[in-house]
Amino acid sequence: MADIGANGDRENFKVVGGQGNPPGVVSYAMATGLAKYGVDYVLPNMLHAKFLHSPYANAKVAGINDAKARALSGVVDILTWEDEDIRDLVPRCFDFLSDRPWLDNIADRSGAEVAAIVVAEDEETCEEALRLLEIEWEMLPHVTDLREGNKLGAPVVRPGEDAKPTFWNYLSAEGQPPKRGNTYTVVDIRGDVCEAFGEAENLIEYDLRLPPFATRSPNPLASVAWWEKHPYTGEEPNLYIEGSVRWRDALSLTYKMPMEKIYMEGLFMGGKYCDWSLRRCQEVTPLLAKRYGRPVRCADRREHMYDFLMNERFIQMKVAFTKDGLITAIDDYSLCDKGGRGSAPFGHVGDLSQGPYKTTKCKSVRQKMEVVDSNRGVMWLSGQHCPFNWDTITTGIYIIAEQLGKDPIDIARLNLHGPTSPDDTNPVPSFDKCVEAGKKLMDWNWHPSGAKQLEDGRMHGACFRYQMTPRHSMKERHSKLEYRDGVVHMPSRGPIIGTYAVEANAMVVAEELGIPYEDVSIDFDAVAAHCIYGGGSDGTVGPAWAMKECVQILKELLKEAAIDYAENPGKPNSSFHNVGQHFPTPGPFRGCGPEELEVADGRVFLKSEPSKGILISEVTHKNIVATHSAWPPPGVWVTGNMGEILDLMNTEYCEVAVDAETGEVEILRFGIAADVGKILRRTSLESQIDQAVFFSQGCQQFEDMFYDPKTGVLLNTNMADYKVPGMLDVPIVEKSILETRAGNGVYGANGMSHCITNTNMLIIAIHNAAGVWVEPPATPDKVLKALGKA
Amino acid sequence: MPETIELNINGIAKQLDAAPNRTLHDALQYQMGLTGAKHMCDRGACGSCTVIMDGRPVLSCSILVCECEGKAIETIEGIAADPKWKPLVDAYCKWDAMQCGYCTPGFLTTAKALIDRSPNPSEQDCREALAGNICMCGTYPRHATAILEAARNMNSEGGGLNG
Ligand code: FES
Ligand code: FES
């Protein structure tokens, strides 16, 4: 807790991190269907809008004849990319999206919104009108196979475009070589790699494929917007919009409207994990509603929602190591999907300085990326392999262990630098604690590849992986607490992406005041300053740190108010004006100074005589407002030292059984031994771990994106053909959660986020069982093929 | 084809517009304002739109309104309003059997139908009953815990299930 000061000093917890889960404020709404997502909103007199979505991988709309569509009863209008208002729109959520026009006549992936928007009285009419549009398509060459797209002479899919990949302040375009065909090349070198390889005692080379997998928005993305005059002044209309949760600021820029004139009721966002951007259907409705003077709804269909949560990558690794297993040089070449226009650099160059290598003692590292323009799809924000591609090192450690006949845990321990800096040679205490807990959890007994058969004849395999539990917190936080009618209110604009972050903040308030969690009133309000930007971990530990500071301010104000009320007790001055107002009995604080008082255990009392005091709810009849704005201790994103400080770590274990007859792989269990610093909301944390395992399992066992090689069209865009794990598929996930309190967040917590999500543990465990490498997803046919049986 | 049909929704007799292409899900959303049954896959693959029809869980996205003449439909809103099922809702909330919450009403409705027909389900019963429900947030391990606790509480409250 070196850098979080008094914010980490609590020893005893009654609310935070307990075994029992305080019922979530929003859980009830979610469980009972009360919770409304954008797609649920229906307004009287509402119009519907639908985009034209491209059936081709790369195509240009040369012209549209909309006469038949316009003649269809119920069609209100058809807008095209040439519409002046449409041309004025600029994507505002993230800067990397702005290299794609808001709407134009080129669709660079199948399913992309392109060229036209139909507005009609109902959804069916929109669909029918879209079918009636006579569109003159001009086919363009496409790339959906990265290896083909990278070849010299491959058709160039975005001629004339050469915006080099950048990644905020970590990577600039300067100095990057010019684009070649579809490919950008980025190289990042640390140390003298040539010399290190020249002195290599041992060398391994291996290939990996990072499987692409699709975003996880369960709710079809949609918005409904309408305009109303200000209810009091009658002035300029205000924008009301549902379904564009969190993005009042982006909408404000897009529509040149002050933030305070944009309202939304619903804060339920759905499961957009690290996929925060607005889709076109979430941005267009204000424009249409204004033009037609009626509420307008626009919803995407499921088949248009197969964007990347992680994009594809082919990796070739070369690793030098000593006879003990110490890694001395790393050469990491990867061929990465740049995706369609507007794709985020997460998933390719974003990994360059964020990956696992900086956690090791190895000082000679070369990373080269060839990033290929493609027509495969868009990655809207980030990947789920946070923080970034860790599977290269996990695989390397496993192969070294196999070669040396050692346990991969020992190889990992040998290679980790110390906790404080890359030059620190001490062991990492958090790693050792996690390993101790993990070995116990899993009855860890490492065996070499192919050495263990289960009683039923299947082959047993295992895999180990370490990660850092990264420091989160990436922005200034604004907190506010209101004491009103004896109740502490915490206004928050969420968004509600799960049952955890906002609640965890309220739990900190309850903990600090010593009141029951249920007594903190969370007031959800889209215009409140408190925001859990960043979702899970970032939204929990950073704002919770700031909220704890805000509680200290409230405590001081409560002391002053208690003294003031004791000296000037409120009383009803007329039976009419004070109807319903409670005037508490004053506390024994006349003549006291605030320094003589304490606030704890739900009471304000005299330090010298703790029995003399009053309940917090009885302090005063007046309102009190505490506010706090500050940067919590920054996370590694801000400090830029990802991997250099190893305060909190986590470890992961996977055991599989491989049936050599059928090729079936059963995950016997996953084990997670993780140091999160301090558990805030236990069930939420456990649930997030389950979720990360669900993502990991999905992309290694079931999920893949299939493109028609001839047309480049993505083929499996529905939930029957794109299988995610279901109830009967998911493995047992054993958990051992440690609390060393060495993080930068509230009480020494760090964000767990999705850092245990992996794309290769199952693949390694299969190798450990059967001695063969299978490309993910490891479907039975691929396993049999690898075993030479198919 | 009649223009309207009569059916019972959450214990109340209703008339619904029976346009031949209108799904029960859309009728619930657009005509009844009931948005608890959620649309996720639009093709009978996810269970989010589950409602109970004459005691059996069905997928409202794949049933046309015109097939519902005379049927008794229970939606999550009806289940939530019935105090008998409070232990199930409470257990879901207590165990956090949800993340974003979008699929949760579909799971809970399916769970209700399970407890209706099997008041003392085993863990495996729960898993099998919910095998057709997809959660894109991966909350699966928590549902059986919630359902088993709800069933226990309902049984011990006396008459909750069998009475
Ligand atoms: S929306 Fe009905 S089963 Fe998926
Ligand atoms: S909780 Fe999000 S889809 Fe299940």
C-alpha cells in the first residue's frame, strides 16, 4: 500500500469483501425483467429506421434506385450517404474510429452499414424496403485470409490509405516504414537481440494462432431518440435518447448539443465487455427524430453484431534460454489483423509495450508486427486478453519446461524479475503466494507430455499460466455524497454493465460510515458526475478509491453539522412548511470542536466518551453535500510501466482429458489462484473469473469465424452457427483468492479485469496430454487429425 | 385467420392483435409493454425470450401470436409479482447469477418452470433444464446454486411449492 496512503488503512471490514453478498441494487431489476435496455424501449408514434448492410466483403455502392422502396406503403424516407446531415456526422467515441466515415458508399466487410437508411412505420416495412432497393454494387477485391493478404502482389484492399497504426502515447507513426501492399510493419526492439541469440545455449521455435472471437453483446444494440422542448423554459429542444448508455459526451459532440440538454433514463448497458463504442444504430436516431418530428428507433439484428472482441493473429516465436531455463532472448513475429476501417489498435500494435515480456528478466526482446488491412471485421475497442497477449510466454515456458524436464511453475519463477523493477532480482511474493495456493487447490503434480493416463483410458494434461493483476485507474474521478433526511445518497450515472462496480463503490461508503450497505441509497441518474468509466476493474478500484476520500469529507461535514445542530437545533416553524420533516434530538455536542468527535459504526460520538453519541441518521435535519475530485493513484496505463512493477499476480491452472479415440477434449477443471489485493464485492469477482474462463474456453473449444474464401463473407453470423459455451459445456472453476493489499486501488485492491482470459491454455494442456499441437478451437476433428487419425 | 385472439397473460384475460407474422415476443413488447422476455438470437437458439405457456417453457421469438389462442402465458413480470416466487428472485440476486442481466429473466423463467415440475431438483436437473439458455456473460456456474437454494427455501417455508 505504498502509494495509496490512508486510503488503504482499514483493517476490519464488515461490508466490503465479506462472504455474504449484499443484494445488488440493480440485481432485482435485472432478475425480474424490469431492467430496460435500448432495444426494449417503445414509444407512441415511433418510427423505425434500418441501415442497409453489405452482403459483400468489400464493395462500393455505385448507385441506388429507391423508387420501388419509396412506393411501399409505410415507408417514410430513404436517406443515403450523400445526405448533407449524414455527411456532417463524425464518429466521436474513440479517435481511432474516425478514420472510417460515419457512413459512405464503401462497405469494407460483410454486414457493414453502407450507403442507405430506410425510415418506415414499422420494422417489417423497413426490411421490405431494403429488399426493394435496387443497388448497383461494384465489387472490390477483399482480404479475409491474412497470410494471403500479406503476400507481395496480393490485391490491395484500401489503396491510397496509409494511416500508420498508432497507440496513444505508446507508439507514434513517426519512423514507421511505409506501407507495403496491405501491410504495415512495426518493430519494437529492446537490447541487443542479435548478440543474445548468438550466445544462446538453447533455442526453441514455435508457432501460435490467436483465435479471433466475437463480441459479447447479448442485447441487440439499439437506440430510441426523441426531442422535446425544455419543460420549463420552452426553449430549444432537449434530446432524449435510450440505448446509447454512457455516451452523452460523444452525442454532445456529434450533435453539437450541450451535455446538460441530453437525457437518458436507462443505464443498463448489456454485456459490452471492453467494447464500449457506439454503433451507428446508437447514433443515428437523434438526427432522424429531429427531421421527422417523431421518436425513432433503430436496432441492429444479431447477424450484424459479429464484430471482434479479439482479432486473429499468427505468431512465430524464437526463444533462447539457458540450461536452467532462464530466457535470454525473445524474437516475436506476428501477422496481425488490422481489421476494417475504424478498428482499434488493441489486438495488434497495442500489445507491443503491454505484453508479458517486461515481467521477465530477459532484456533482449524483438517484436515485429506485420499488420494487414483486411475485410474480416471491426474491433471496436479492446481485446479480452487483458493485459494483452500473454499466451506467447505461457507457451514458451511450457516448451522450455518440457525440454528440461521441469515444472513450468519453476521456469516461470526463475524468469520473473523482482517486484519493484526490472532490475530487482528478488522473488515476487505475490507470485509465490499464488503458486502455493494454486498447487494446493489443484493437487498440482506436474508430469511431462503423454505421461499420464486416467483410469478411463483418456490422456491427462495440464497447463500453468501466470499473469499480473494489473494496476487500474486511468482518469480523474468525481464523487459526490449527499446527506438528506438522514440518508446517505450516492448519485451515479453508472453505466450498469454488471452488478459490481457501482455497488462496490456504495459498499465502500457503507464500510467507512459503519452503516448497513442497504442504507446507502444509490441514486442512478444519467447526469450525475460519478461514473464507472472503464467498466469492471477500472470502474471499481479507481472510483472506489476516490469515493473513499469523499466519505472522509462527508465525515468531517457530519461532525460539524452535528455540533451546529446541537447548538442550534432545528424546530418546526409552522406545521404547514415542515410537514414530513424529521427534527432529530440533538446530540451531546454543544461547545465541542470537530476534532473531539468521531464518525464510525453508524454513529457520531465523542472520542473521549464513545457511549455519548447519536446515529448518523440523526445528525441534523439539514442537507449536507460532500464532493471530491481527484486522480486516484494511476494505473499502469497511465504510468506506462506495464509489467515492471509486480505487486499483485495471479496464476491459472487447467486440467484436461483427451480421448484419443474420439478426439474429444474435456476440461476437467480450471483453477484460479489470484491475488487481487482486496476483494471488494466477492460474488462479482467470482463471477468475473467465471466469465474470463468462459471466454477462454469458448475461443479454444468452440468459437471461430468462418469466411467464404471466394466471397470473403462471414458465414456464421447467428447463435446457432456461432457456438459459445452453454450450461452443459462449462467446466468447474476452482478459486483461491488472496488479499495481500499491495495494489493501488481502494484498500490496496487492483483490478482483476479479464487478465485471466487466455487463448492457449487448453491447447497447451492438450499437448501435455497427447503430445500434439492443435490449432484453436480444438474441435474433435482437429484433435484426431493432429493425432494422425483423421 | 381471426384478427385478434384471446389469451391469458399473467392471470389476466387479454386480446392481442394476431397479424399472421407477429411473434408472441413482439406482441408482448409492442402491445403489452412487457419487455422482460428479451430478444437475443431471434431464432430459438438462446432462451432469453422464454415465457411459460400452459406450464411449459417456450421461446416467444419462435411462436406466433396466432398460435396462442386460449393459452395461459406467464412472463417474468408475472412471476416476479407473485410472492410465491420471491425466494427464487431473492436467490438469484443473492448469488449474483447475473452480470449484465440481459439473459437473466429467461434463465429465471426456465428455472421457475423447472421448480414447478420438480420441486426438489438436483444440481444436474438445474443444469439440464437451463441447457437451452445462453448467457453471453458466462454466469452459468451460479444458476444451480441459486435455484437449489430457492427450492430449499420454498420447501421449508411450507406450502410454497406443494401447497
Ligand atoms: S430470442 Fe428467442 S430463443 Fe433467442
Ligand atoms: S448476464 Fe449478460 S447475458 Fe447473461
